[in-house]
Amino acid sequence: MKSPTSRLPCQAAQPWRTPAAGLALACLAVLMSGCVGPASQLESPPQTVQLDGDAYRVEQITASTWSAQAPRHLPDGPQKTANLVRAVEKASNCKVTDSSYGTGGSALNAQVDCGSRLKN
């Protein structure tokens, strides 16, 4: 005689199908979505900043990190870098404290200090 806890060979234990497991997964999903929400509020949609007749694409990544891309026709060099910094400062209204080119060298990533707001 089989005991009530014995299973047929095709009936493997499936603990994730219990109501408690379903509730745990639902709670985990809510918690994970809560972690994403506030961070997305810090980001802003990409902006176009006009400098010297050229359009620069500027985007906020985090509260203190911005990214800027120059038009493709501009040559690399110190003037391009200076204009990218100016574009970030104009879009963020904050002072750039550090910057570096991202992977591939197409975008400048900049750290800003909004406690040192720019004076117009």
C-alpha cells in the first residue's frame, strides 16, 4: 500500500506552485519595481542644446551624471570637448566637475555639482 505522500514518477515536487510561493513572487515583483521607479524620475528625456549654431544632444543619466554628444561633423579636439562641457552645464544648470569620454569616444560623460549652480 502506498503512503499518501508518495508521488508518481511524473509528479515531481513543485514548491513554486503553492499559494505561499505565488505570494512571495508577487511581493518580490512589487519590491523590484519599487527599486526602479525613483531612479527613473532622476533621468530626463534627451535635450537638444544649441551652441554656436550646432545642436548637441544632452541627457541626464543620474542625479549627478550627464552625457552629451556633439554633431558628427565636428572634428575631435579641445574645442569639441569644451563645447560638450558647456552643453551639459547649460542643460543641467550645474557646474561640471569631472568628465571623460565613454566607450567608443562618441559621448562625453560628465559629473555635475548642482550645489555650485552656474551664475548667468
